[in-house]
Amino acid sequence: MKETGGQRNIDGYTRVCGLIGNPVEHTMSPAIHNTLTAALGENLVYVPFRVPEGRVREAVEGAYALNLLGVNVTVPYKSQVIPFLKEIDPLAERIGAVNTLVRTEGGFRGYNTDMPGLYRAMCRDGIRIEDGQVLILGAGGAARAVAMLLAEKGARRVVILNRTADKAEGLAEEVNRGAGRELARGLALEEHEKLPRGEAYLAIQATNVGMFPGVQDAVIEDAEFYRKIHTGYDLIFNPARTRFMSLVEENGGRAFNGLKMLLYQGIIAYELWTGARVGPELSEVAYVRMKRAMGI
Ligand code: NAP
């Protein structure tokens, strides 16, 4: 597809991909996908669609009927879309959430690219999960997916810390059942004091705490906790530097935000839709565009 003065030439061959969610107005996905499309010369456009509550089935069936090539799914529909898919990828099934639909014969196949996205982001940042000791803060949807990733990639030990201890314990049991070994353990947040001194952890922050507008908050404040963290990975990307990240750095660790995870979940979805392989250089171009669209 040619670009003329920033204007796309939409024609009868133009393929459409999109995002369904509610709300969708603040999404950064168009900046990612439309950058990739322009750079790779694909005849494709990416459009957000706000879907009202209770109309997910119509949205999925309608997208298929309208010949959409692929669809991203965001809050609150990542689990709700599952009954309306033709097939589901085993990883997405284990996680229980789908964020990418890929067109196949007779219906969409659902994938979860959030976790492979986080993994690719971590690899690019030089962070190793394999054989590591990892803390997860939170036991919600994102934490659950992180826990599955850690099990799959061979973490040595996982501790899940959550405000609601039952949810941390339940998630740990589920991870252990899936992994077939005593990999994970769940604790209440305040039980972080039980973590032995002198141990060094990768900590993945998967709660909502610290997200805009509550930017002054971190889920744990105690400096003693942060001294046990060699690397802190916050899944939050707004703000780009969270209080959790500041606390990690103030106590001698390295800290990262969730922007690259956001980027790579989009890139992996794009690769699934088009069969293209997006290399590091183009990923960097899309990263810069995405940050510009966010005003950072
Ligand atoms: P979720 O399912 O609603 O889970 C929220 C988690 O935060 C729960 O563990 C909850 O604890 C905890 N929490 C909420 N408020 C708290 C408070 N005041 N004090 C202590 N804990 C609190 O949400 P989610 O979908 O997992 O999303 C979590 C985060 O991940 C969000 O910030 C989201 O932006 C981020 N995320 C980023 C990406 C990316 O691409 N970078 C992708 C997905 C998600 P309880 O169980 O006790 O309620």
C-alpha cells in the first residue's frame, strides 16, 4: 500500500484488523499496528471498536462476517470472548484470557500474546526467568498469566504476594498442579517479611496500585522488601515511572515499566495476522511511535 501525504490508499483489497473493548478511546494499539503496516507496505488498517456490554458475541460474529483479518481484545472482554471462538490456543486456554483473534476457516482462533509479549520484552531487556527466584505482586488476571509464563519458562521458585491471601494461595496451587511440582507459594502482602534476607528476587508488579491517577502509591512501601529485589518489572505503563520502580532503584535494583510488554503483545499479534516477522529495528520504530502517541 502506498502512502500519499500521510493518507492511506484504501481500496477493495484493504484488510481490516481491529480492537474490541470498552472503553477503547485511549488505546495505543493503532500507533503500533499502523506503524508496522506502513513500514512493511501491507494493505491493512487497524481500527478500535467500542463494544457495549452484553454484545461481545455479536462483535465477534460480526467481525468474522465482515471478513476482518484479526481482532485484539481488551478489558473487559478477554475472558468473555472465549465461548465465541472456533479454537483456542493451549497457552491462552491455560491463562483463561484471550487478547488476539486470528481468522481461520469457519471462525476465529484465540491467542494470548500478553505473556509472550512480556517474555519478549524481558529477553530484550536482558532479564532471565529460567532458574530464577521470582516474586509476583498481585493475583488478578495479569498475575495469573505471569505465573503461567514463569512455570512454562522454568523459574526455580515463585512467591505470589496478594492483598487477598486466598487468591494468592489458590493461584499458587493451580500453578503447582499444572507444573507437577511445588513451584509456587501464595502469601498475603504483609507476609513479605517472611522472605529470607540475603535472597535476591526478580519482582513482577502485577497489581493496579500506582497506576494513573494514583501515581504516589506502591503496593509495598517497606525498604527492607526492596533490598531483596535485584530487578523490578512493573506491568503498569502509565505513568512510565511508577513509585514501585523508584523504590526498586532507590534500594539498588534495576527497574522496568510495562511499555515494552504493551509493544510486543501488539507485535506478536501482528505477526500472527500477517505472517510477517518484525525484527528489532522495526520494533524500535514502533516503540518510539507508540511513546510519541502517549506523549512520553
Ligand atoms: P485485576 O485482574 O483487576 O487484578 C488486580 C490486582 O491488583 C489484584 O491482585 C488486586 O488484589 C490488586 N489490587 C488492586 N487494588 C489494590 C490495592 N489497593 N492494594 C493492594 N492490591 C490491590 O487486574 P489485571 O488485569 O490483572 O491488571 C493488573 C495490572 O497489570 C494493571 O495495572 C494493568 O495495567 C497491568 N497490565 C499491563 C499490561 C501491559 O501490556 N503492560 C497488560 C495487562 C495488564 P485483590 O486480589 O486483593 O483484589
